[in-house]
Amino acid sequence: MNAKQLAAEAAVDYIQDGMKVGLGTGSTAYWAIRKLGDRVAEGLRITAVATSRASEQQARELGIPLVSFGEVDRLDVTIDGADELDGKLQLIKGGGGALLREKIVAMGSDRMIVIADESKVVGTLGKFPLPVEIVPFAWEWTVAALAQLGCIPELRQGGGELYKSDNGNYIADCRFEIIPSPPELALALQSIPGVVEHGLFIGIADMAIVGKSDGTLQIIDNGTKA
């Protein structure tokens, strides 16, 4: 079992009968959804919402009961991956292009459990390019404003053309190399017209389960490591 699968399956152990669950997006969340499908087949009763079309399709194929957002007001827990995470449970997300939907679902959950392999744990965020979802209108101006924050922004490509999120927006991958203060950068990003959402998740995650190559797990909870 690889480290991603190890972390993902450990997180699914926290899902209990009757829960409303948010399904994340990405290569690690894939394993969580697969394991959740196994548990549903064994009799676990849950309802779920998905953060992307890909996760929704996987859940349907596995028989996980999905509901619309209009049918639930809050979720009990969301399980999702991260592109980077630090000891304070600050995250960079959006490598899979679903950062806006992921943040909406995480913020609507009583608990967010992050799953990752040990390569995603860093001392300081920023080496992974920060995804920023922007509207197509006047994108050149928005990208120029992003560059003023000290990064090198590049519009994501996909299939030989500009990548579009499930929401029809562009994603600018912003290379900062180091982000000394994620909260300050988050405020600066939110002040730029044209920015829909950014991939900094601050004060949202409650717990991280990190799978290691030696088969062990690391838990990061409220900024303390165990």
C-alpha cells in the first residue's frame, strides 16, 4: 500500500454511520473515495457531496449516495488532500484545479481532515506554485496584479489550450518559492478584482493524516505533531 493510500484509508476510519461527508479531489482523495465506496458496500450509511466532476463520477460508480447542496446545510466532515501543508495546518491546495469548490465544501464542514504523503509536509509554504482561480475577463490585468505580489504567475495549460476549472475560470499558478506569512498573502490576493479564490487554506483544516514510506502515519492536529 502506498503512502497516499495509507493516509486516505486511515481518514475513512473516522466516518461513522449517518454522517454527511464532503469528498475531496485529487490523487490522494481518490483513495479515500475508493475506501469509502468499500465501506458503503459493506453497509455504511452516509450521504455525500463532491468537490469536482471527477470525484462525483467516481463516487457514483462506487455506489456512494450523493445529494445536492440544497439538501444539506452543513457537513460533518470533509476528507481532502493538499499540495503542501505545514505544522500549523496551513495548506496550499488547487493542484487538481478544484480549489474554489474544495474551499466552499471545507468551510461548510464541521471538520476537515487532510490526507497526504510525507513529501507534502513542509516547514514553510511556497515551493509548490500557489493556484489562484481568476475570471477570464481582463485576465491580463489580473495576472499583472498577481505579479506585483512578488510571484511569477503562469496561466495553467491543458490539452494545448488554457485550462478551465469546473466553474469556467482560468487558474494562474503563482511561483513564490517561499510564503513567509500566508495570512497576509491571503488578504492581498482577496483584494485583487478578478481573483475568484486562492489556494491558501488557513484556519480551515482540523487534522492532517500523513502517510509515510515506511508504512507509519503521522498525525498533525491543531499545530502539534504526534
